[in-house]
Amino acid sequence: METSFLTNKKLDEKQLRMILDLSEHDDPIVFAVVGDISETAHYGCSVLLVTRSYLFRCNLETGECSEKTAFADVEKVYNKRMYGNGLMRAEMRDGSTRELFRFTFAVAALCDATATYVNDIQKGNTSPEEALEAVAATYQKQLSICPRCGRTLSAPGVPCINCMNKGKLLKKLVKYLKPQTGVLIISVILSIITTALALAPPRLTQTLVDDILPNQRRDLLMIVSLALVGIHITRFALGGIRGYMLRVAGNKIVAAIRCEVYEKAQHLPMRFYDKTSTGAVINRISGDTATLQSFMLRITQEVVVQFFKLVGIIIVMLSMNWKLTLLSLCPVPIIVIGSRIFRKKIAPFYHRIWRRSSAVTSTLTDTIPGIRVIKSFTNEKNAVKRFESCVDEWREIDSKAGKILNAYPAIINALITCGSVIIWAMGGTLVIDALEANTVGEISVGLLVSFISYASMFYEPVNFFANLSDSTQHAMASTERIMDILDVEPEHDFGKGNKSANIGGRIEFKNVNFSFDRTKKVLKNINLTIEPGDIVGIVGTTGSGKSTLINLLLRYYDHYDGQITVDGVDIRDIDMEYYRSHIGYVQQEPMMFHDTIYNNIAYGDDSFSVDEIINAADIANAHEFIVRQPDGYDSVLGERGVGLSGGERQRVSIARAMLRNPQMLVFDEATASVDSETEHLIQEAIEHLISGRTTLMIAHRLSTLSKANKIVVVDNGQIIECGTPQELMEKKGKYYRLVQIQSMSDKVAESRRAEKFD
Amino acid sequence: MSRIYVDKYLGRLERADIYRVRLIMRDGSVFENLEPRRLFPFSNTSMYITLLDKNEKEVGFIRNLDELDEQSVKVLEECFAEYYMIPQITAILAISEKFGSLKWTVETDRGVITFRIMNRQSDVKRMHGTNRILFRDSNDNRYEIRDYTALDAASQRKLFPFL
């Protein structure tokens, strides 16, 4: 059956028919929001059905439908987000309120789109067709989120990497092995030779015991000894060469993965870093890649080698005596089954131990850097107690796991040893029988001795294969974590190559809505126009969305609704590198790299002359303190003695921005954490910098905004006031109040200072 | 600004709609459409409740449900039952892992549901020193196990690695 309406979930035949039956011919259902809770907030399949002029809810299990709500009767539809669920409600024309639909956050975005759809049609803002297009876009977006795991896909409809099976994962790893194919093949051949060589000595021992020693053949003894020496030397020499080759190949593999992950990490969207701590990313680049390398070598090498060893030994043993061979194979099933049981038992412990030990680590990383706070609040005892309880929990569970961890090898080793005793006993009986009968029996003393050496060699590959899946799982976890980075779609650069826009041009925010996750909207309906050359001050309380506004403009986040244009071009359609390189961004706490001051200003660009850099430092008021450093521009930051103060670092970062001659400037509270005198210096530097450039400044201190010709007041994710400072002062709104408060506190501060100096 | 501590001597609550209440003070003043919210939705559900107006400004404050009359307590509890959807997991039916994310099928007080956990470390949290476990799924929906020791043995076994 063909679906004639939009839906966010695949419906079965029966549900589809049910909905189509409800659809009227002249006003068909155009989209359906399939939710997962009923109106009483119990799990169930409830669906919101929307046509061009009305909507209603239908329970797909019982077939019950709510009454139809015509858009014409509605004043406004809105979504109330509660805790863990939300309500779509309608304010009706007659003043009453109607509950339309109840949903979990899984479909919150669709419900928001529905509300906009209804409101737009009802108010006549747009035609139903246009409104429907907007809804379709939201559906498209939902599809570009994996319906199974909620992860954003690189493009709508592609398979989700998260839900992909592990076979495909292995295929990805093969890519890294390919360049090393030659080395790997040589190494496998070498290892087959060494394995074969390893199988020879016991055979020679047999000749030694049975033939040479009893018959006192000194000449042969010499030859056999020399042969044995030759075999051992060749074996270990080949082993050494092979080890070296593998190391080199392995290093190439790990270097390749590491560099690729690192390169990828540079292009990950900010969204990824919001969710994943930088520490975790560092871990993946350094730790997980190493695990992966050893695993890949293990799979390609050891598996082959151990397999040959296993087969070789069995063949040799069978050729010697099949009865004894079968006897010595007896413990094998026990070992294989035993290790399976063991792994199943131990796996949950590993997870738990890991949880507990990471709790210990996180307590550490929380408290040690915060030692000043702990000391100042004399909270040492509590900190110790907390740490002790974490360590205790870890110790307890690790000790429990220790029981299993040690019991298993003990049992297995006992079995293997007992197995060889049985061979001694059984084989020994056969040997004695033959000696008593004074005939040549099927087993000689030498054969028994060499057989036992083979039997003990035999358990090595058995153990290897029994534990193979354990190390596989370990490596798979690492692979997942690495692929997690490699396969996250990088920052979208749809406009690659589009370098024509004038970044200094007019900036427009058009109906911009944004939320980090799906629970709370951070920016609501932002409309803002910034003319070229404008100096815009953005004020508002912390958490009001000022920085988010800037983050969107810098393209740290691209998944907002609405549009931001520069010079009439959507910023998402401009080449990312080109776009960002024309924006100078000065942060509140600028990051300095462990390098010379000179390199910190040039920051990776060799095209600047020394004069240009000194000039930039001069304009940024940084030159004056750099000349005071004994090592001048060569001073390495972060090294003994060379720590710059907050204000100095700020000026270096302004020089950095200055140097690139950007067309747009963004200051995110550049003067928030410095004293008034330094603020003045920075202020001066900023004023040098902004001449003629479009500038956006976030500021707590309104004094910073003295040059601004436009003020935007952001509150609770919305722009509540916008205009010239004079206009806003006359309006006596929020900005006016902020100015009043600050000038008052400034006066107080000043009078206090005056008192002190009197 | 002084906080209005609402108790039974000062006023009472009536249900306004599905999640909102009306505060009727003894002196006759009425506050319409207040949204009650728990300030400690996890650690203490019966104390410290705030009443917010349309702009999310606090209008009233309830220190303890005990300080209200019976009818008002009932009203609040009904509102909270609608507002807070934190399904209580009563049994764990299956946990399967695929590519790092976990698929949980559980029985809750609101029916059976399947959800995904993206990060086994940060999205399944046992409250330190208690038997309580909190879950956050890939859509930011919440679930809870009050006391995992009260679950059946099979569920507890499945839960073992997450404790």
C-alpha cells in the first residue's frame, strides 16, 4: 500500500489502512506524527493526524479517535515541555484550552513543526503548501537521524554507522592493513617455517633416546646435536627478523590510524565535543589506536601461525601413535568449554570493575585540580572519605573478580598437567609391556618422551583459540571508539569553493531557532540585521544565549532552523575555511599554545613578515610587555617564569586576530576577567582593531560598549531590545535598567576607592 | 524579595488544568495558572516545591507537603503525576549491545518500552551509596529503578555490569 502522507515511523499494513480509512477525500491527511505514549502517558502507539484544515489524535491499538480540532477554531497551538514528556495544547478562540497530543521527546521536533504549521495556516502567514514544505523538511531531518539509535546521519537515508554490523567494521580495518600486505605475507611464511622447525626437535629426541644413546653412536650424536643447534639458531633468527618486520609494519599502521583520527578530530563539529569530553578523544587517539594495532597483527599473524602449529602437531602425533593422540586430546573440549564459561562469567565483572575504577579516576580529576577550593572550605576530610568509598567499591568488586580470574587458570593448568601424567602412565605401561615381552612394541621410550613434548606444545594453540574472542571483543570496543570519531560526519562544508561572499557585508539572522539537544530551545526566533561597519554590543544575563548567538555566526553549530546570511549569502553555503579566516574571534580566556610568543601571534601562518607581527603586537598594546621579557618574542609561553597574565594573553590574542586583517570581528567578553587599567589597554587595542570593520561584542561591562552604535539585549534566548544606545536609554527598558545598575555600582566602587586613597 | 511560603494557614491549591494549579490565599487573593515543580525531583519528591507563573517566576514556595491541607496535597500529586514522566522500571527483559549503543527492553509501570542508551557510562547512573539507578536514553527521556535489589533475579543479573 502506498503511503500518501508523511510519517516518522514505518507503519504496518493494518495501521496504514486504519489511517487511510480516516482520511477524507477532499481534505486528506497530509502528515502523521507517530508517538509512543497515550494521553494518559502509558506506552502505546498514539498518532497525531493532520490535514490541511484540522487535526486529531488516534490510538492505533484501540482505534479510538479524539474529536477533530479545526484550525479555524484555534487561537494558538503550543507545546508544553514537561519532564520526560510534552503536551501539545491549543488555545481555542472561545478561550478554552484543549489537549491535542501527548508525546515523549522522541518526536518533540515534529510536534514543534506541527504547532508552527497550524499557527501559520491559521494566521494566514503562509499557504498550507508552504507550511507543509516546512513540516516535510522536519520529517527529512528526522530521517537524517537514525530512527533506531537517534544518532545524526551524514546524509538523510544512509545506513547508520552506529547500527552497522561488526563484519563491516572489520572491512574498514582491512583498509589499514592493505599497504602492509607484502610484509604480512613474508612474515606469515617466515612463521610457518619457524613453526615447522619448532616441530623437529622432539622428533630428533626420539632418535637420540631410542637409537643413538643405547647403541653408543658418538658420530651420530655429534651430527644430531649440531642439527639441533642449527635448527634452534635458524628458528630464533627467523623469529627475530619476523618480529622486527611486524614491528615496522605495525608502527606504520598505528601511525596511519592515529594521524587519520587526529586529522578527523580537527574537523569534528563542536556538537561532538559538547557530548564527548576532550579527554576521551585524546584517549582514543593515543590508547585505542595501540590496542587496534596489536589486534590487527594478532589476527593476521597469530591466527595463521597457531592454526599451522595446531594442525602440524596433531598430524605428527597421529603419525606417532593414534591411541595416545586421542588420549591427549581428551582435555581439549573441557578447556574450550571451560574458557567459554569463564569468559561469560568474567565479562560483567570487567564492565563493573571498569565503572568503579573510572569512578576513582574521576574523583581524582575532580578534586586534585580543585585542591584550592577543598582547602579553603576545609573539606579535606570529606574528600578523603568520598575517595575512600570509591576505592573501597572498586576493591570489593575487583577482589571478587580475582577469585574467578585465578581459579580458571589454576583449574586448566591442573587439567593439562594431569593429562600429561595420564600419557606417562598409559604410554609407560605400553613401553614396559614391550620391554617385558622383549619385543619391539608399538611404543618405544624415545617415542614416549618426544610424544610428551608434542602434547605439551599442543596446548598453546588450543589456549590461543579459546581466548581469541576475548581479545577480539577488547579490540572491537577500541575499534568502535575510533570509528566513532572517524565516521562522525565532519562539519558540513556544503559551500566548499564558494569564496565570493563579502564577509564584511550585511549580516542577517532570519527566524533563527536553535537548541543543543531536543529538550530546551536556547535561541528563539532571532531576527537581527547588522549593517557593514556596525559595532554591535550584545548584552544580557549569563545563560541568556549571547554566546550561542556568536557560536552560530562562527558556524560552530549548523543545525539551527532559519537562516543566517552575510552579504545575502547563507553562511552555510560559504566555504568554511574562507569564511572563518575572515572573522577575527577573541575569546574570554584565550588559549595560548606551548610555543614562542612570536609563533603564538603568527599561529601557523608563515606568510607574515616579522615587521607585520611586531606591528600587530604594537597595535594590540602587546608589544610593550613583550619587550620587557628577557627573551622578547622568543619567550616560550608556559615555560619556567613565562606565564602571561590574563590581560597580557588577551592582548596577544587580539594581536593574533589583528594580524589576519579580518573583515568581521567578534569579541566574547574580552575584558571580563581583567582589572580596569588593563581593561583600558585592551579597550584601546580593540578600538585600533575595529575601525571600519563589522564588529560584534559580547560584554558584561557596559563601559566596553562605549563605541557601539547598536545594542542588542538578549534574554532567555530572545532578542528583547534592539537599537542605538540612545534609543534604548529613552525606551527605559532592560538596557536602561542595566546601565542604571552598573553606573550605580561603578559610583560605589569609585567612592570606595576614593575613601581608601584619602 | 521575600518568598511566600505557602502552607495550609496561608492558602490552598486547586487544579487549574492538566499540570497547573490555582493558588487561593486566605486573604482572598488568587494566583492563576501556576506551575508546580519539584526542586529535588530525584532526591526528595515531597519537599521543596516551587510554584512558577507563566514567565517562570516564583510566586509561591512549599517547604513540605505536610504543611498543606489534604486536598491541596492531592492536587499537587495529581499534577506531578502528569508532569513528571519518569517511568519506573519493574523488570529488565533484554539488553543487547550493538556497536557501542545498548538497546534495552524493559517493563515499566507505564508498559513495555524499548529504548537506546548511547553511553553506558554516563547514561546509566547509580546514585552514589544507594540502590537507585537513573537512566537517560538517546532521546533524553528518563527512566528510573528505585531499588535494584527489589527486581527479580534475572533482571538483576542483566543489570550487574552497570552497577
